[in-house]
Amino acid sequence: MSSSDSYLSWLESAQTKHTNYASQLNQLGEYYKQKLWHQLTVLIEELLPQQEFQSFLISFYDNFITAFAHRINLLKLAQIAEVTAKQYKQPEQAVQFLQGAIKQITESGQRHTEQPMLFLRMHIAEYNLQMGATDECKTLIEEGKETLDTMENVDPAVSAVVHYVRSLYYKYKKSFANFYKSSLLYLAFISSDKLPQEQKLALAVDVSLAALLGENIYNFGELLLHPIIEVLDTSKDYRWLKEMLECFHAGDLHKYDELCSKHKSVLNNQPALTENVHQLRQKITILCLMELIFSLPAQERTISLESIGQRTKLEIDGVEFLLMKTLSLHLIEGIVDQVDGNVKVSWVQPRVLTNPQISALKDRLDGWIGKVTSASLALEEGSLDVMVA
């Protein structure tokens, strides 16, 4: 019996054993005999998400897909292999399987193997993390990021998995800022609407907490505008988190104190927040200062230290420290005049605006246009008087 006949023979026996998929397996056999590799791949992709089909996916891959693995799109092959690996009960077995799939890609004789191999290596890194092999995981994700940065015309699925596994590693290490950045990059390459509701909520919660806790994260507009945050609105358990994000984005220190009092019991059940109370207070205070500066016209940004103290609930010494901290973080630029007791701000870090903030900015622009128009009319009238005289 030829190898081709053995693959078809297994397919026939599978039709008898898995009667619910008899017609699809028969169709796969026809595509295989006619060498219709694209149609074959499309049908397999349709079957992959189905749980019953996954129950014999390992055998299906070993006894049928290997027959034409070198002939189909290699990234599609890698994606099929990734789903197959999930069927193994032990992560060690999954890693061994994926390493075999990488070998298949290497020996396929096709060009452009870099992306599918990177895709599989990132999933190996994910399994390494599950096994506690964090050093191996770190090596793979660092190499993966370097490889990704050198590539052109990268498939979104490849970019997504690189950033996704990096986010998992940073979450494990409690590196909030890196997790936040990696998660936003991951979300840039996928449609969050296609994520299962449970996974979407978990990711929204993790990203939101990371934004609050992450070092040097002072811009919440991008996150608040992302569709994934909408899931917090419909969650009874995490609506408070959306309120907290909006509060930090607005730099509303008074609202922050209200929320801390209102949701005290919930916040106490969040260890990451309770362990970083001081850092959260410092961040919201800095954001309060930035919001005060941002709300003022550029030509009116000489602010008394007393005014800042009233807004931020700080004594003068505290205000001076706050300004030094904010200046050192390059969130603002300016000069503090301790003699006159004020600060002259020449620049404040730009940020992503939410829709209400855009509306407020529009009102300010309309006011400015009105002043310009009035000045223009006054000049015209003055010039006419001169001409008449």
C-alpha cells in the first residue's frame, strides 16, 4: 500500500468511527485526491473550532495532515498545529508536538517560513511559561520581538501572538507597565469582538488594573476609547473599575476620594491596589495637576502654588515636590518661581482625548475663533474710519 493509500485508508476508517463527520471527512478525501490544497485547508479551518472534531484532532493531524503539510500555506499549517497542540493534556507533550511542526515547516521546501515558525515558537514560549520555565520563555519572547521588528508585511496573527505571549510573561512577572503596553499592542492586531465574553472581561480587567498601577502610565484616553472597555459597563462586578479609569483620566482627585470610599470593600479585595495605595495617590495627584494645566489657555499657564495646593489637597511643600516630580517625569516643562510662589508652564504632555474632552476643546476653539472674528471686525471698522478721515 502506498503512503497516499494509507492516508486515505485512515480517512475512511475515521468516517466509520466519527459518523457525525463522515461527509466532511469524505469531502476532505476528495480534495486530497484532486490536490485541491486551498479547499482542503478551508474545510479544515471550518472544522477546527468544533469541540467534537477536536476530540480526534491529534490522530487526524498525525494520520492525514502530515500527508500534505508541505503543500499548504505554512502559516495555516502552523495555526492548525497550534489548535492541535491544545488537545494534549501535558504542556511537555504540546511543546514536543510544536517542535515537530517546526521541523515539518523547515523541511517543507517552501520559502517564507519565518512567520509560521515565529508563530509556533511563541506558543512554545507560552507552554514554557505554564511549566514554570520562565527563563526559556523570556529568551523566546525577546528573540521573537527582535525577529518581528525585522519583518515586513507581517500577518496580523503573527504580530498578535508575539505581543500576547509577551503580555502573559509580564503579567506573571507583575510588570504592570510592560503588560499594559503589550496588551494594547495585542489588541491592535485582533478584533476584541471575536474574543469569548469571559476572556474579554478578564483581559479588560487586567489591562485596566495595569493602567492604574503601571509606572509612567499617565494617559488613559487610548484605553478608554478601546471597545474592550465597554465590557466593564455591563459587568456588575467591575463597573467600579471603569469609573476609576475615567476618574484618573480626568485627574479628578475629589472624585477619586469619593470612589475609594464608595467602593472600599471591593478595593480591599484587590491585593494589587491595596499594596500600591501610595503610588495610586501619587499618580492621581500628578494627573490632577496635569488636568489643571491642560484646562488653561496656553497664554495663561502661570499658576500660583496656592491654587495648585487647593486643587491637589497639598500644602505648599507638597506642591513643590509634586512639581519637581512631574517635571522630572517630563510630563510638563516650565519654571517654578518660589519667590513669587507660582509656576510658569510652557508645555504639557499631549494625550488622547475622549469624546467629552474633544467637545470641550471644540468649545474653546469656537471661543477663540469668536475673539479672532471680533478683532478682525474691529480692525476693519478702524481702517474705514481712517479712510473717511
